[in-house]
Amino acid sequence: MIVIVDYGVGNLHSVAKAMEKVGAKAAVSSDAAAVAAADRLILPGVGSFGHCMKNLSECGLAETVKDYARSGRPFLGICVGMQILFDGSEESPGVPGLGILPGMVRRLPDRGLKIPQIGWNCLDFRAETPLFCGLPAKEYVYFVHSYHAEPLDRGIIAASAEYGATVTAAVVRGNIWATQFHPEKSGEAGLTILSNFKDVKI
């Protein structure tokens, strides 16, 4: 079973509907036991870094999510669900992230472009990963964000995008995948990514 973590934030039902479209059974759950028992886990997130971490902790799911990430089973973070995998964010100083991936989340550079970035942008694939299997080079996906991750290990960056600077669009490390963009809002490209996640073997 694929479980989508319900901690009071994120496009839960949009993600669930997208998973249904690719033929996957996905349950939206806030139950720690269900999260821990999932075959595959999706951690969405919308809003601020601090708000997401507060909700995740108050729901009693922070440690469960960390344990799951260490389990070797497929894990997908989306948008702020990607950001909170890191150590912290400039958006919420003093609020620790999950610390699953070393690094910090930084504000997009102010170089005359609108912040937040809202809309379609082109991916530059930087590492081979099953998540992007079947996508053409320079695929477009949908972003809504003002911050992006800067991993300590740049080798985990699977895709980047240009928006006033080179922005981290996706990361991969072992069983963990995460995207700054929204696959569930990215049309056929996003459905391909979610279908790949449904079928990926570790």
C-alpha cells in the first residue's frame, strides 16, 4: 500500500487522485502505524517550513517519517515535503527540519524575477534515476515556491532548474526521492514520475 502522510498540510487529495490515475492504490493517513507499515510513502507539503514541521511534530509523525526514510522502502517528498527533509530553512530560523538529508533550504535569489516562482519551468536532469524514466530531456513541470534546498552533498541533486540562479528541483539518495515541483500538477510528465515511483524497485 502507498500511504500519503496526512499532517494537515499539502495537496493530499490531488496527490491521491494522481496516484489513482496511474493505477496505484494510495491511502491518505495520519495514523503512525499505517505510515510505518506502508510499502511506499509520500510526504507532501504546502505552506511554510515552520508550519509543516510544527504540524508533523504535533501529529506525532516526525519520528515515524524519519524511521521510514531509514527503512530502505521507497519514499517521495513533494514541495515543502522535500524541504523539511533537510536540516533547516531560512524561512523559519531556529526550526529544525527532519535532518534526513544534510543541508539547508535557502530563499530564491532576488534577481528581478517574481518570488514565489509560480508556473512551469524546465528540468535539467543531472543524475540517472528511475523516477525520471521515460521523460524527454528538458521536460517542463509545475513549481510553486520561494525557497529551495541546497544539499551539502551536491551529488544527490537529480534535477535542477534555472530561475535567476540554478535551483534544486529534485534530489535522490538511495530509497529517498524528493521534488521541489509538484508532480500532481505537472500533467503527463508528473503522472509519469508518479507511475515510476509506484513501480520503482530498490
